[in-house]
Amino acid sequence: MQFEGLPRRRRIPTLTPLIDIVFLLLVFFLLTAHFVKDQSLDIVLPEAQSANTLNDEDALQISIDQHGSISVNNQHINPDKLDEVLRKSLHGRSNKQVILRGDQTVSLGLTVKVMDAARKAGAGSLDIVTRQP
């Protein structure tokens, strides 16, 4: 005995609304995204034969460019306020490591001034970044 049931139809979901929603989300994210170019100092690192690799994930970064401009964690600062900025930056940190990136043409006097300010601010260690030739 054969029973007649409801005829089976293949149901294919309509993809047009789904594609429209995905397209709208794409447009929304493109319009709300912020494309920011990182600003950094143009530094040519000095060369050193005995350079070691650093683990600088959590360290305080100090950079000096060829004109003597100083930045702390990519924020340009006034050299007269270096002591104050370093003291505030190192105050609440558990890692007191400071990494100095200086252009090879920077005067030794400015480098020593930055190193001295870092030591006075409470830096646990101070590393100078170089590149291998």
C-alpha cells in the first residue's frame, strides 16, 4: 500500500538578503575604520659587531633623532622636561627597563644626558639599541 504524502520540494534559501547584509557590514566597517600612519623618528642606528637581541615588549622606549629631538614611547617631548616625563613613565611600572634608540650622528653629550635622566628617574637597566653590520 502506498501512501501519498505531501510533495517534497527542495527549499533553497535565498542568498540575496544575506549578501546585502554582508555588503552593508563591509561598507560600515570601511567607513568607521581609522587608518592611522605611525609617526616615528627617522633614526639610523649605529653599527656594533657584538649586538645581542633584546626582549623589549614592556620596556620604556626613548628615541633620539639626528636633530636631537627626543621621544618617549613615540611621544615627542621637550628636552627640558625629560626628567619629569621619565619619572612619571617609570613610576608605576614593574619593568624598569629603558631602551635607548639613538641616531648615529647624535652627540655623546645628549646621549649621556638622556642616560643620566633615566638613571635618576629609577631605571633598572638601560640598553642601547644598535644594528649588526
